[in-house]
Amino acid sequence: MKKVIALLLVSILILSACSSGSDNSETANNGAGGGQTAETNEITVWAWDPVFNIKALNIAQEAYNKEFPDFKLNIVENAQADIVQKLNTGLSSGTTKGLPNIVLIEDYRAQSFLQAYPDAFYELTGTFKPEDFAEYKVAATSMDGKNYGVPFDTGVTGLYVRTDYLQQAGYTVDDLKGIDWDQYIEIGKKVKEATGKNMLSLDPNDLGIIRTMIQSAGSWYLKEDGLTPNLAGNAELKIAFETYKKLLDAGIVNPVSDWSQFLAGFNGDQVASVPTGNWITPSIKQEASQSGKWAMVGQPKLPGAANSVNASNLGGSSWYVLNVPGKEKAADFLAKTFGSSVDVYEKFITEIGAIGTFKPAAGSGTYQVADEFFSGQKIIAEFAAMTEQIPQVNYGLHTYAIEDILIVEMQNYLGGKPIDQVLADAQAQAEAQLK
């Protein structure tokens, strides 16, 4: 663990040295003041994305103000990378000065913070019912059997498909239900032959699709302890790499290098499907001219992996309370909003399009609304059902560090390096860097 903390400290120094210094100091000072005040009617939250996470906070505050009208939420917006850096910097310094009461942390990063700074987070066990949330989210936000985070949004994945392109190739939406990636590739070849459209877009520097493939089979980059690299001998990861190569070799991939190109792929009629997290729904619906041309089914299974299901996860984050003055009020705010309110989650759906992992809300009428853009399909209800099928894995401490290694080794594999050697070398690199 000392080596893990040392690694974090080195990362902080590097990030600090490379920082452009563009953060607004006034905003940072406001955040510090809100986080350290003894006045429990005002608490500070750090979060990113004004149209998603911050809008959700405003909805939650509005609900909480009905019972506590004098309560004020001081929301400080930062980019996610800036939050990671500032949180690491503050916690490693040994002082809580300048830290918020509540912070949003991506699920892939949560364990690295909880295990490196175990005394910095306020335990939330007993403030909400873990059984009300999807199991995979509870696992990501807990440590040693104790709850430290209130689960928020799900990254449940789906396969968005253009029904008009499928029809031109002689397929219906039903033909894509319950399939594996090999079947998907064969369908993609026929679609391209009939329409000239590639099946999907991929960024070679983003292995998110590999994450979804292996989690669908209950596997991850790390073993169950969340510390030990699980690359060499990982059967599911090997199949995922081989599947990735099959996708490219089939000639059905539209290569992209940034987010705008990825969006242009489906908004610009360039691809026939989008396998990714449900958070992409608003972006797909952005192109109004395509209304009625899209459907959604479960993500393809990993071929040859007996435990794989047509459901997985990509992304998602949760709320954490820091051990600073005002922590009790912060915990109460989360418990009565994100932790238990069906009404709040219904508003997340209607006003943001955000699907949480709070199971009691899944039975509400809001989740059952037919979406005209998707030809009346109740995609929210279907995503909610798939959320409960996502295999639980331990994201552990090193998701992104290992993925940096795998991105390089993926290119080596595509260049002809044997897959077993690829994973063995990746394992050796991970063990050397992370021990």
C-alpha cells in the first residue's frame, strides 16, 4: 500500500509540473470556503458536467429544500481530471483545508482513493439501503464491507442500431437480440455490403469497448483483490483482444480520433450501430432527422465465454462525503435525495435523461415511457432491467494505469505480435509498474 501511495504522489508531482495553471482561483477559493465552514446549512460539492451531474445536484437540492428551506448547496464545477488532481493533492498533504464536503468520483477511480486515504472519507453505512442499488455499483463504492459512496448513474451499455440500414441488409432488430460479437461482425459485413456503411466507430486510443466485453463475462484487468494484474492467462481478455482484431479485419470499423468524430459517426449517417453506455442517448437524439430510425438492444456477448451476458457497463460515478466539518449534513443530503428518493430519480429521467442504479425507481411510470425517437421503444425500462444483470467485478486501483499499457500492446498485437506474448508482456509491465 505504501508503494501505491508513493505512486499517487509521483503522479501528483508530474501533474502539478505540467499544469497550465488555468484554473480560476476565485472558484477554487469559493470551494474551499464552503467545504470548511462549520455552518451545516451550507455544504460544498465538487462535480463535473453542467448538463448532467451538476443539473442532477440542482434537482436534488430543490427536493431537499422542501424539508430544509435554509439549506444551500455550493456547487463548484471542475473538469473530472482537475478534481482527481486537486483531491489527490489535498489528501496527500495531510490537511483537509480547501476540500469540499461532497465529491463526485468515477467508479473506476474510487477504490484508489478509498484505499490510499482510508481516513479521509466519511462512512455512509446505515444512511441508505445498499440492497436498493445495483450490486455492481455497491461493490465499486464500498471497502471492507462498509459503504463510503452513494451510487449515482449507471453506465449500463446497449447496442444502438439503425433499423433502416438493418432492413436494407435483410435484418430486423430481433436478429440482433441475444447475439455475440462474432454474430455481430457477420451482420455488420452484410450491412456494409448492402448500405456501404460501417457498423461502428472505434478510437484506437480508447479501449472502453474492451472493458465492456470483459465485464460482460465477469472479468477485469485485476484479480478479485483489486490489486494484482490479471492479464496473462485471462481467457476473457484474450477473447476480447481477438474480437477487437476481428472487428478491424472485417472492414466494418469507422476509425475516429476524438469525441467530435465519434459523434459525427452516428449523427452524420456514417455508421449503422453504436455499442456504448446509455449516456449516449441524448447525443443520438440530437439529430432530429433520424427520429424513428433507431432501436436499442443488449450489448453482444463475448463469444466463447460461458459466463458472458448481454449486459455490461461503461463509466458511471458516485457521491462521496469527506471527513470534514459538515459531514453529517452532507450525508443526510445524499441519503434523502440520491440515496432514497424515487421522485428525485424520476426527475433525473425527465429533465436530464440520467438513469440511476436505484432499483425502487425502476418501477415508476417515468421509466415506462415510450420514446418516440426510438419508435415507441421503452428504452429507459430496458436499460434499468439490464442494469441488474451487469456482472459484478472489482475495478480495483489501477484501471487506467493498466489500460495505458494495453493500448500500446493492442497496437503490437494488431501489428502481428502473438496474443499470448502480448498479454504476458503486459502482465510483466503492470507488475513492474504497480508493485
